[in-house]
Amino acid sequence: DSLPPPLPKKQLQRAESLPEQGPSRHLQGDPTPWAGSSLYSIPVRHKEGAPSSIPPQDRPSWGQKKPLTKSQSLGEPVAWSSLQKASSLSPAELTFGTADGELGKLLESPAGVCGVVLGCQEATLARLSGRIQEELMGLEEQQQLLEAELAGKSWAALRSLEREPSCESGDAWYFRVGFTFEQTQLVLAAKVPKPCCTSLGVQSSLGVHCNIQRLVGRFTDRLPRELVLPGNPGEQSGSTSGEEPACPATPPVLQVLISPAVPYQTLAGFVKGSQGLHRTSPGHYERLACLLLLQVCMGLEHLRVQNVRQGDLCPENLLLVQCPGPSQAKQDKVGCPRLSLPRLLISSFFKVKDKPRPCSTSQEQDWTEGLAAPPSQGGDELNLGMLIYQILHVDISLEKALGFRSNRLPEIPSLSIYSTGLKRLATLLLHRDPHKRVSIEQARSILQVLLWGPRQELFARNKKSLSLLRCWLEVKRALLLLKFAERSVLLGSPGLEEWLCCRYFKEVTEQTLYQVTQVLYA
């Protein structure tokens, strides 16, 4: 029980170093708490295509392979394989209820702790993204059952909720109808295409996407007499004075498409009705503009994978759908803006190989033919650039944008932190040389950086590098999860904007951020 006597001082003076020990379960190196900094200890997923303009001193250290020495430096990345050897669980499988015995196998070094935390964050973002998407669009199994239930049905199985269309787009009218499904009263949209505007064959072959209109039923039938199509009020309903006409017109036979998402407005109506909001709350409105444009880009990216194009990318053909969200009382309690973000739907399509993109003007046709624009840099980029000006209430025509004598686009007033970035994006999309226009995919990345960073102020005191951007991503992912936790207590389930943000931080890499910020902040 007694302590051994201290060693003689002369022995300590003769010992210049400790003897080398055998392999240890802990990493060797600086024992200080900050030695396992997340800057060096994260598990790296290196991707090809890093910016060629990165100076050699700023290139990531994990790209250079070094022979391992006897003592593993804390400056080297810790591979997930080495952590998984100690435990059979992956970060995606770890929960708050995981047994401490399993956790202990992963926590034997500071680097291991950091790797576990970062892996759990990425796995949680992926799970949250999937659950929010189910909340926004419904369970896929339920949608398939609804489609099977509607097969063979016609107007007789539906209950008209309104006499007139709830929304009119450039290619169709939309009626709100009721349908009983599994003892639940559903509200669906009955889409009546305008003459020569149907795209059923193309639309039926598209996969499921949040920003693409989904169809769950279709039939051909006479329009019920109680429904009125704008422009022909007497053809379906008879006399408006209450008297029966002498010879009532026969209701026309029309194609009807059923969609689970009920549009309440087009983007054109939204822009027209929000001019006052743009003046009084420019920051809030232009953030909404970025989020709507982001949804357009996401929908267009999905269509390109399917080799399909949007029929006419204009505000009149983009639909808006209300998203489930917290009550107005809860929003008022935490100071949320009253104008919430709607889900945007693309609803008009055609196959690329079947029909060229219609030119809005002869000047645009001459312009595109003269420069022989490649298919990947075609009309979608031009129309998206025009859409930015239209949403920001700046008058512009395609002739001005592509005019041979005009090299300057109309000015976008600097009203918020988003104005300069949107102007920069519009300029890149409307570049006179099609080969120098940014793609839809690049436009989507630029909008994401505008919305959620990194902002230019990050590089005011820190030299831009992949290491800096990687650390920024780590911190923002952690803060995002904390924000979700706080929001769930105050407002309940996350909404559409949170889902878009979650997807961004789940997928983006430091290499992408480097490239996008180079273009955006040039």
C-alpha cells in the first residue's frame, strides 16, 4: 500500500528518452486535446475534378500518399475501415440508444471520436431528407395504391368542389375535386388540357420528382354541366340568368388528368401579386425568388436525365402548390414571415428528339442557329435567365437580352444580399456566347451558395482553400442539425425550405464549393 521511493535524480538525468513501446491502440503524436482537430481527422472522400486553379500549397494534404511510419501522425486522415474493424456498426446505424460497449470500440482516440460524429451527422442528414420528402409528397406506396384505385374511374367517381377552375396555366385548367380513398376524403386536381397542349405520353413516362407534376389517373369524358371553362361560360352551364336555354349545348368530351398536388396559382400570378412585398421586404422576397428558381433548376435537371424538355419555361406554365407546415399561430409566435414558400411544379413536357425547342422570336432563332448552340447549352439556360428578371420585376425581352447591338443587360436594383448574386447568375445564363453560359446544374449550385453560403465575407480574413471549405461544411452541418432540433420543438416538422437546405449540405463537397465560389465571387 505504501508508495515506492522516488528514483534518484542522477538516474533521471541519464535517461534522455523513453524506450519505444509496442503497438498501441491509440494514435501516437501530440497528446494535447486539440491535436485531433477536425481539420485533419475527418474521413475524406476525395473526388476527381478539383479546380485546376488551386495553388499547390492549398491543395489538400490527403491527396498526397505518404508511407506510414511506426507512429501514425494525427495529421493523417483516419479511414472508416480502421474504425469499423473495432465495431460492426456503421455511423448510419448508431443511435442514442446504442450500447456503450459498442460505442467504446469507436471512441479509443480523439480522431475516432471526430470521425464518428461527422459520420453520424451525414447519416442523419440523409435520413431527415428522406423523411421530409415523404411528408411533402406522401408515401410512395400510398400514391401507387391511389393510382390503382383511380384506374377506370371517370367524373362520376369524383365530387366537384368548385364550379370554376382553381388555377389556369398556359396549357391547362385545374379543378379541385374530392375522392374517397381508404375512408379518407382526398382533395385532388383534375387537369383539363387546353386544345393541342396535351403531353400525356411524355408525362406518363417520367419518374417521381418533387418538382415534376405527378399523374395518378386519366380518363376521357364529357365535362360535367356544373363546371365552367373560362371563355365558354354558356356552353357547359346554359343560361347564366337561371333560365333553362331552349337548346342547351352538349358538354364537350375532354381528356382529364388527375394529380395529387392541387395548384393554387401560377408563378406569373405569384410575381404579379408580390410587387408590394418586394418593395417592403426585399430580403424576404428575393430569398423566396432564389428558392423558387432553385426548384426550377432541380426539375429541369431531372427532365434532362429523362431526355425530356420543359414545353415552355415561362411563369405562366409553372405551378405553385401549398406545402404542409406549421399553423399561422406558431409562425407568428416565432416571427416567421407570412408568405411561405410554395412547392413549384413543372407540368408541360416534350421529347427532345421529337420536337425542337420553339423559339420565342425570329431574332432568337437566327441567334441560336448562327452560333450553333449545343443541346446542353440551349433554351433552358436562356429562359432561366429571363425568369430571374421576371421574378425580380425587371422588364426585359428576349430581343434585349440577345440583341446584337446591346452588350449590357438591364440593371437589377441592389435591394438585398441576394441582388448581386442573382444579377451575376442572370448574366452568366444570358451570355451571348452559348459555350460560355453556365449550365442548369451550375446555376443550381450557384443558387444554393447564394442561399446557404459560404458567403464572400468568409474569405475576407481567411484565404480560400479546400481545407477552409471543408471545415466550414463540418461546422454548418452540425449547426443545421441543432437548428432542426430547435425548430421541431417550436414549429414541428421541417418544411420545404429545410428539405432543400438539408439536401444541399448532404450532397455538396468542398471541391464543388471552391469551383462555385470562384465563379460567383469573381
